Amino acid sequence: MIEAGFWDEPGVIELGYGDSESRSALLVLLELRSWSMTTGTDGVIPRRILRRATAHHDPERAMEHLVEAGLAEVTGDGWEIDWSTQIPAEEVSSIRGKWAARKRHYRGNHTDCATWGIKGCDKVSHETSTKTSTVESHPIREGKETEEKRREEKRREAKLNLLLLLLVLVLRTHLVWALALGALAPTRCPRRLGSR
């Protein structure tokens, strides 16, 4: 994710006004943030996945630019990008769990309402006791419900991954246009007509 002050960070400014290689390193940073958010690594980028996590033609050189700008650090196994402004993976997982419980609540499944503290659910104690007796008398039904939950989780995860991919593509396009327009902007004021 890109926070409000991202473009004002000194390292980002340095790369943004550098040569085209430096500016393309910014795209790598955005790709790596997206990859790290999707995989839950909290900014840790293992060396073995660098080429899979970015479409850059020379990702190692781009990482050198990021390290020089202070936006990444070299670790024993790869790199660690600055994750101080991002949401930690554990918190993201908790948020996703709450969203899933709320969706199940709205669809009529109240088994997790007590666990996740869904406010205003008057069916928590009733559903919990019904669920327990249903599971004891019908173990096959529990297996079907578990499989259904897994499928729902996979569908939700696929949607989130698609949204993240779309976000990266939009950001890439926006950054390319911004860099292109910045490169084409006149560097000095044109002369006024009639003045010498």
C-alpha cells in the first residue's frame, strides 16, 4: 500500500529525480510491497524469489538503488524493505478473520460470532449449542461445512490477490505516466513573444 507521505520520503524523492534506472527502482519497490503484503512477509524479500516478485529486467541492480536510497536493507538471505508504515501480516490476518466472520454472520452462520465478537448478534448462544449437537449427530455435515469454508476462503483469497494485482498495475501505469510527463516537462520558461 502507498501511504499519503510516500512520495515525500527523501529516498523516494532521490530516486524519482534520478536517471531512468533509479525511477524504475521505484516500480520495483511498489511491486515488492505488493508481493510482501500478499504473502505476509512484512517486508522481507528472500533472494530466491526476487525475480518472481518483480517484472524488472535487472532486479538486483534495482535493489542496489533501493539500498543506496535507504528504502531497503541487505540481509543474509536477501533484502528487507521499509515496512514501518505498513500493516503487519498478523494484523492483516486478524482483520481478514473478522471480515470473514462478519460475512458468515450476515449469511446466517453464527458459529464464529462469539469468537470474533460480532456486536449485536443475539444468536450466539443458540447457534453454538445447535452447532454442537448437529456436529455430534451428523459428522458428515461438519465435513461438508469445513470444505465449504475452505472453498470460501480460497475464493476470498483469489479476489484479494486479483485486487492487489490490479492495484499494482494501476500504480505502475500511474507512475510511468507521471515519470514520462515529468521527463517531458520544459526545464526553463519559454521566452515571451516580443522580448529580447
